[in-house]
Amino acid sequence: IKSYYTMRRVSLLLSAVGLLVACNKNDYNEEPELIYFADKIHEEILAVGSTETTTTDYEFKYRGVGLVTNESVKISTITRTLTYETSYDGSFPKTTLYKVGGTTVNTTTYDQYIDRGSIKKKTIVETGKENLPTVEEYEYYNRNTLSKYTSAKKTATNTTVYTVKEYTWGGRNELNVKTSVYTQTGNSTTSATVVVTDKYLLNYNETVREHTRTENNQTVVITYTYDDKTNPRYLQFSHRMTHPDFFLQEGYGRNNITKKTVKYPNIAGKDYEEETAYEYFKNEYPLKAVIKRNGAIVGSREFTY
């Protein structure tokens, strides 16, 4: 079973590499297939349980094919612009500066990669707290099949808080993730406490069709339905290289979410159903979208290429 998933994960990465090669070798293709990258995404969304609509504008600049060098985010409820500036070593992300209003808040350094661009280690340093870094490390069953994530966040000179995610593949389309936390102070280590459990049921192309999450004694079940078109964020290869769990992140899958159903067993008033209807550009990429929640319009999205 693990080998099956390895093959699938590798095939996805090979597809990305194939796109890169195809775009870098246009001289071998008289009529190469064009790939469109979203330059801007404009969202107007009414948050669940809120009466205020939040407007968010994303703008992207690219280096090469799908390698984002600058992402700026403007949110109507925040007066300052958030930006992510990424530098590269060849085609590999090297550092990302996270800035708020032009001031660097933290720096992420991508220290080490393994097979085919999978990230192995990255370090996050908050400005002014260079002696208190957070080190994130990823382990794999075999090449690109994620098995473990460990975050070591230094909170004081002798104290480090560890967050560990263990990925267990069950069956062909099931992934279970157990998140534990423990603290080490000097030579003393606390017992690990499980704080979150996640269960994902995946479609054949690794989009999540159902996600069950239990945290603080509450369980939520989220189900998804997709179109068969290209999700613009899936084409941002730099994100996939630095976030090996991208396929579990909502909004980063291969296709666009057209229906999302949220259910809280035994908790009244929190369930809802959200549907998104798209217009498409070149019959493949989303251009506009209208979002309805329980039948009422609550938001929209627009994409610029």
C-alpha cells in the first residue's frame, strides 16, 4: 500500500517536472500547450457566523514556470499589506521573507531538499528573536510519501516545544494524521499529548473528498466535490516543493472545489453547505465564481491571468 502511494506521489511530481520541461523546451514543440498562471485573485467572502464580508486581493509575480517570487495579500480588515518574497537557488526556493507593511516579520530558510525537490528541513526565524528559531523537518516512507513532520519551536534559552505529525496510510485512499505536542526544558521532557486527529479520504487524483477532524473533544466532518478543471494554486510549484502536505490543504488541490459540506455531529447550528459555480477561461481555468451558503449568495472570486 505504501508503495502504491509512493508511485502516485512521484507521478504527480513528475507531472510538474514535465510541465517545467515542456515550457523550457518550446523549440521541440511547434505548438506547445499553453499554461496560464493566475496573476491576481480577488475574493469577497462572508465568513461563517459573521455579518461582515472580507475582501482579499492576492497578487503574484513569477520566476520561470510556477515559481512564485512575490505574493502580496491585501485584506479589507487589515490596514497593512502582507507580502512573501522568495529567492531561489536555481529552481529551488532558498528563502522567503514574510513582511507586514514592508517590515520583515520572519525569514524562512529552506535548508535541505531530498528526491525530486521534496523539502526535508526548513528554519523560520522571527526578526529580533534570532536565538529562538523554529526548525521544521519532514520524513518520508519512500521518496515523496510523507511519513512524519516535526516542528521544534524554541521559546526560551533552554525550552523547546515540539509538535509532531505522524502520517499513516491505510488502504488506497485513506490517510490518518495524529498530531502530538511535548516540551523539552534542559534535560527534562514532558509526555507527548495528542491534541488533534485527522482522517482524510482521497480521490484517485489525491484531492480530499472527506476530512474528519477531532480537536478539543469536538469532531467536524467536511466533504468536498470538485470540477475537472485546473486550480490555479495547484500550478504554483514553489508552494508544492516547500509544503509536502499541499494536497491536504484546502484550495491547493488539482481541481477547484464546487461543493463543501461541513457537519458537526451532536452540535446544533454549526452545519452548513457551500456551493461554488465557476465561469472558465479557455475552458480550463476558473475566471469568475459565485459562492452560495445554504442557498444564499455569500461571496465571489475573480481570477486574472
